[in-house]
Amino acid sequence: MHAFSDSTTATPAAVPVPPSLSLPVIEAAFPRRLHPYWPRLQEKTRTWLLEKRLMPPDKVEDHADGLCYTDLMAGYYMGAPDDVLQTIADYSAWFFVWDDRHDRDIVHHRPAAWRRLESRLHAALESPGDHLHHEDPLVAGLADSVGRLYSFLPGTWNARFARHFHAVIEAYDQEFRNRVEGRIPTVEEYLELRRLTFAHAIWTDLLEPSAGRELPDPVRNHPAYRRAALLSQDFAAWYNDLCSFPKEIAGDEVHNLGISLITHKGLTLEETVTEVRRRVEDCVSDFLVAECEALEFADSLADGTLYGKELGATVRVCVGNMRNWFSSVYWFHHESGRYRVESWDDRSTPPYVDNEAAGEL
């Protein structure tokens, strides 16, 4: 079947999905849409990666479009103003490049380089304007994208985003130490850490500038809203683990739900795939219930005032985009060259990374 519904501006050829990764409920009940700005988004993010020196020109030319980073965001934050979506897409592309640097620093035994980068990223998050011209492209790229994100909503949202991303950086440091030490976290430890390394709170925060309004704490923290948001993100994290399992086994990873299940629960490889898939499918079915409750909550906010009406409408937009995350994540994993391990010359070395140069600044 096609990855996009007929309502979108782009309809690529059908993408084959391996039976072990196929989720018929996603293909049937979560039609994928694509933001109409997507073609321009792809072009501008590609240019941004070059201008910020985040990927070498040959890697951008050969891999940027095929990695489908912009497709992932364009399928998620529907209705976002073009400039908001562009900034989110640039930040997301930066995030993937950062993830690759983190991996290469581990593989090439560069703890000093990682510690230096970690410190600089914390600093750039607090004062992006002071780091726009930093010598390390990753630091300058974060400063640029985050500085732009900070322009859309009030300072309270900015402070929350920064707080959440500081926690993500610290979680990446914990993963670094685990991998260097060869320590495989327990399932419970992994579930907690994965919600940070996958940046659950960040992608949920970004629903708000996409909808054009900061949500007050009582609304964001309402159980109905939080549950729907968490399930959408957990689905993405566990499905990512399912799809990246071969890549991460090839790379001697220790951070994957499947690896924790095999190590600490004694499951076989076949049992592990079945268990991770079950968790993924549970996220989908549980979300369908949580979505209804979140939409009922949105309706309850319409108290007859203009403010209540607009607030309820904002929550509806955010919940609608939580739904979009399912289809966008699902198809991304089958379209992106990031997960086509079988096509790589070296199954442990992604062809889209600058394998030797990164991390030496």
C-alpha cells in the first residue's frame, strides 16, 4: 500500500514493510498526511545542514533526502506555521546528527570529546545567542535551531523546553557510560532512560508552538492529556527499538529494549521480538482509548468563554498531532535509509556519518 493518503501533496511509490514489522492497524486506522510545506521544508533543511556544516557536502548529496528526517516532522506537526515547522525540522535533523556523533564518540573511544560536547550543549541551550558561531558545528547548530524555537512562545515555554532538553543531554551521558562500560540496563531502568533519550517531553512540548499557543500547566498535566502524549511517544520509542534491533546488535549496542529483555529476562531472540511487538501494539490500542478521553477533556475546556473555546481547540490540535505521530513514525522507519542495515557495506558503520572527523574539535 502507499505510505500517504490521497489528501497529501506527495504520493511516493509503495514501501514494502517486512511482516515482522507490519502493523495493519496503523496502515488502516492511522492515515498518513504530509504538511503541504514539505517539499520546501526538505530543500531548506538540506541547505541548513550544509550551511551549518553538520554533514559533509557529499553526505548531504548522497543521503540527506533518503534519510527522510523532514518527512518525519512534516507528517507529525500538521497545521504548524511554515516557519515553526521549518525550525522544528532543522532541530530534528540536528538531533539525528548529534545522535550519530554520540555513537561515533563511543565507537571510537572519545570520552574527552563527548564530555566537552556535553558541556557545550548545556551552555548553548541556556544562551543560544552566545554560541551561534561556535567552532563545533553541533554546538552552533543547536544554538541556531533552539534560538529560533525560543522566538515562538513565551519565556515560560522556553524555560520548560530547556529544562527538558538538559535532562535529555544528561540521559545521553548515562547511555554513553553504559555503553563504554558494557552495562546493559535492566528493563525497568531502560524504560525510564529511553523516555529521556528519545526525548518524549521535547516532541510533546513542540506540539504547542505548532498549535500556536502555550498550554497552561493544569491542562498539560491533566491525566487525559499526559496519557495520550506518553502513549504516542512510547509507541515511537518501542517501534524504533524493534526496527533498529538488527542495526544495534551489529554495532554491539547495549541500549535497546530487546537487548535488555534478552539479558535480564532470559528471553530468546524470537520471544524478544514478540514481546517488543506486543508492547508496541498495546501502545496503539491504549492510545485509541486515551485519545477519546483527551478529546473529551478538550471539549470540557469550552466553558462558554472565548479563552475556553480557544484552549479546547488547541488541545484538540495537539491530540490530533499525537495521532499523526503514529503513522509518521511507522512509515519513517520503512522509508528512511537510517534503518536499511542490509544495504550498508559495514553493518556497524552507517554510510551517512562522517565516521572519522566527528568529535575531534
